[in-house]
Amino acid sequence: MSFSKRVSLRRLAPQALLWISLMAAVGADAAPRPPDVPGDHWAAPAVLALLQPETSLVELFGDGSFQGGETLRRYDFVKNLDNLVRHLDRHGVRLGPGGPLPDCPYTDVPMGHYSRDAIRRLLWMIPGSKSRFGGRQPMTRLDMAVWLHALLKDVPKAAAVKPAPRPPDVDAHLAPMVCWTLAAGEEGLISAYPDGRFHPDRALTRYEMAYTMYQVLRWLTMAAPSPVEVVQQPGTQADRAAPEVRVFEPEVEGARDFVVVVRKKQLLVAGIAADDTGIQQVTVNDHEAKLEFGDEADLVKADLKGPVAMWFRAQIPFPEANADGKSRLVIQVTDKAKKRVKKTFTIGSPKPDAPQVVQASTQPEGTTRVARKWALLVGVNRYDDVENIPTLRYSVGDVTAVYEVLVDPKRGGFGKDTVYLLTDDTPDKPTNINIIKYLNRIARRAEPEDMVLVYYSGHGYEEAGRGYILPCNTDVEALAASAVDNTVLIDTLDRMKAQRIVTIIDACHSGAMRRTGGGAPAFSGQYYSAYGAGKGRVVLASASAGQKAWEDARLKHGVFTEYVKQGFYGKADRNRDGAVTFMELAKYVYENVKKWAEANNKEQEPMIQAENFAASDIMLALNPDALPTGPLAIKKRKVYTALEPEDADYACSLLEKSVPTDQEKRILKYLDEMIAGRITAQRYLDFVRMMNPGGR
């Protein structure tokens, strides 16, 4: 969520501090504020209101925390929305048809699930198919608008609502519902962003749920509000420290002198700001950054205290160089008490052999350039349900080996801040919640030009046509509630803006879920096809339908991942052009796993799903042992130190031409002058645009 939105929500506090219900209980003690909700947080008044004994509309976690920054799931939302509807009904505001509860039609909602009765009571207004509920899926802003409109459109006050103007990012057929929710109530049931956009795909948090429920209460009840003070928790003080900041992109932290950054027209700057009360603003070279709530895991990653964490992201013009040829990057963070901290970094241009330049210049023909690379790596050896799910030996080592090659700047080139590793040995365990949480985090942050890699090594299971990957907390007797349904994963991939998504699945390994008897077959072809059903999406799976994926004590890895690792380390680079592409990796893994299986009297053939790959491959890693050398390679790297990648791509395509046109020969003369340092990069670009006034 952006800070601008938080300013809008903050208007809540002066009125509130807060009223609770139509019939305040005499002498009732106010509910204490949860320890993880700062007293001046923009949503604190709403949270406190909904926790009062007279309302008690939202539930705390077992440790008494609210966890407001957590992504809101459909199960959680329908349960809390049902609490609100029943509260209103007790006080004379009737919503819905009433009568006997219908049966629950959703096949994926287990019997006895905590939200099952809530779903039955609200079935009349829940949109979409009545076959699957998808309770673990996150709620988006668009979901919230559709649900609220269905719930409240028939109340007497609804007819008087004058819809707000349609935001430019909302489709016309959805506009009536969105515009109605933006206008209903005193400040809108869902608040608007100052940029005029609705951001329909942004995942909601529990804080936003509390705000919306509070606004519905204010709108539909007629009693005067009764103020309730937000009481300071014992032992806490307001704003005891200045804010902190850590920058992840570009990698400027810890540099002694200056850091090298490939020059581009726009520079992406991203990181985490933290404070003990809240962050008001982050600027990067005087450009205001977009803000989004972080969580405890982000604080741990950034080594900051918090407890409030905010991700910031800004696209700024590349800073102009000073007389010394260096540029300055100035990041200023302001907290709610107006305390400020400023960090200044020096940026220099890279040398031709710098890892950033090598990554940029080694772009094989027929591949698509990506901007940032994101990855979620999950490896499970030990399962909580030890009676039913066998322990694996090498899954954790498998994904750890892949992690190491991905974050190696001379090979994978992934940033450590964009790779999430979940194993038995990491602080965040590979639970169902964490897998979905980090996948959603990538879905929110990956841009269309980015690439996403999802890698899973562990047990998998398929039952009654449904496929699951098994996180460490899987309960075989409650599979639908504890395992990760492939439809949930695929739905999340569908929501991603990134146009290059690679899924690698090493499941199932040899060994069985003991309740089934027999072996552990690999997923069906239909299961894997679903992951590849989208433009730019490809899948590499460890085994074909009906086969097992084996581990090998001699290799000390799963066989499949052993060859994936070897491929990443350069053995898949068939044409020795210095780059490992997806198709090179897939073919290398397929051939070598098949050879291993034949030599060991086993059946295992990896499966490649790439029908929707369009016309271009994806470069996954570099092979430093085969990087191009010689005059042409040196020229190309000099080009990438001087030009933005798109301009450098064009320049290098000219260098590679064996028979350039007369016009291209003239451009090449200027390009050679730039490479030799006799003219500036801008002079070269001006000439190119003069020769190609309509574009290249």
C-alpha cells in the first residue's frame, strides 16, 4: 500500500479513537491494543474498535498479535465478514435472505473447517463458480469491491450512492461495482489512491480488512459513536528512534568507495525502511517513492529493528555525473514524528569485465532480455507427519545448490533480495503459508519485463484429479487444508505481470505416502500442462506421468536436480556461447537423467512443457568458462558500459552484421568512434536518431 493511501486512511483517527457498536455494554473494559499494532498506525483505531467486547468482529492469533500486514485470504475474509453480518443483524440491519443454511457446494472446503458455516451463510452473495472456493487465495482490491457490492447493493442506503468516477485501470464491465464501493459511506468503503488508479490486483492486508469493516459499521448504523481511547501499552513510548533504511536495488550497501551500475535511462531503487512507529515518506534524489507494507520477515532480511517495515520503490532518471564522473544517490526517510535519516551512495560506471556488463552483453540470439530476476526455491526433507510421509535425504541440499548458482553474479546474476529460499534449515520454514506468502510477494513486485523462477524439491501427491505439493506441515488426514493445491499456485502465476515464468518441479521422489501403499508416482501430464498454460510460461519436471523421481546416494542429490545444477554451472551450454538458456538446460537434463535411469534399471524421463514459449528462449545463467573473447566481445562490453541496454542491443546487432547496409555503415563509423572514446555516447545516439527519425 502506498503512503498516499495511508494518509487517506489516517483521517479515521480524529473521529474515532473509536466508537464501537449500537449498544455499548455498560462498564465493559476496552480491549487492549495488540502488541504488534503501533498506537498511531493508520488502522489502529479500526482494529481496536473491531476487537472491543461489544463487537468482537475480528480474531487475534494465538500469541495475541493481529498480524495486520499479512495478506488477507478468502477463508479469513469470509469468516470475518460473516462476523460483521451477524453483528449487524443483532442490531436491526438485516443482510441476505435468511432462512435455513444451504449445503456447502465447494469441494475444496473440508468438513469442520472454521469458515465452512460462514461460507454457507454468505453463499447467496459469494461470486464466481460454486465448485471451488479457493480459500487460501489472497483477496485483491477488486475482489473486495465485488464482494462488498454483492453484500450491500440492496440496503436502503445503496440507491442514494452516487458512483465515483471510473479509475483508468478498471475494466468497464467492473466499473459499476468498483465505483460504487469507492463512493459508499463517509470516505468510501475502499479508499482511493491519489494517483486516480484503483490498483485492482493489489493483494489486501488484514489492516485493510479492518478499515473496510469499520467503514461499513459507520455507514449502516444510526447510533452516535461512543469514543474509546487508544491506550498506550505499558512499557512503550512514542517514537523512540530515528528511522532506518536498507537498499537492495542497486546493490550499494557496504561499498567502500562507490558501486558500479549499468547506466540506463531509468534507475530502479528499492529497499526497506523501518521505524518504531511508522514511515511517512521516502524520497530518492527528491523523487517520492511508492510504499508498500512489509512484515517481520522483511525486517529480518534487512537486519532492521522496526517493528513497522515499509518496502519502497522508485524509478528515477539516472543521476547526472559530477565532474569526477560519479553520480550521487540520496535516499531520505521521514517517520511519522518527522525524524529523518539520509543515506548517500556514489555510483560509478562499470568496467567492461564487470559482472553487470557481462550479464548484459551476453545475450544469445533468439532470447528475450529480462530486467530483474525473481525466484522462489522450496526444499523439504523432513515432514511433521512422519508416520505418513517419508523423510527425504537431498531435497534441501538440492535447492540450496540451485540458490548458490543463482545468486552468483558470474553465473545466475539474481539479486539476493529477489531470491526467497525456504528449506528445513532456513528461518522461514517451507510451510503452506510461507510458500503462498512468498509467491504472492513476487506476484506483487515482478514487472512485465522481469523473469520469475519457481523451484520445488520434495514430495508431491495427486488424488481424485487434484495435484498437491507437500509442504513440511502437511497433514495427510487434512490434505486439502495443509498441502498446497496446484490450482492455488497456478492462480498466483496467472496473476503475475511477469511475461517470463519458469517452473521447475522435482517431485515425487522415490518413497511413498504410507497411507497409499506402493510407490510415489509422479504427477500426471495434465498437472504439469497447467503450469505451462500461459504465454511465456515453461515447465521442467523431474519425471513423466506414472514415473518416480529418484535420489542417488552416490550423487548426494536427487538425480534430476544434480543435472539441473550441472547444467546451471555451464554443462548445458551446448553451443559454448557463454549463456545457458532454458531450452539448453531442459535438453541437457532430459538426456542425462534418461541415461542415468537406463544405467540403473529405472524409469525416469523429465518432462518439458514449452508450447506457449512464443518465439524466444530465456537466458538463465552465464557460463564464464565459455564467455566470448576477442575484439568483438570487447567491443560489445564497452557498448554496454556506455549505453542503456535497449540502445546497446541495437548497437551490438550492427557489430554482428556481416553485410551492413550503407546507412548502417555510417552508424557503425560513429559507433566505433564512441567505443574508442573519441565521441560521447550522446553524440552517437543523436546521430542514430537522425538517421532513423521514425525509430530504429
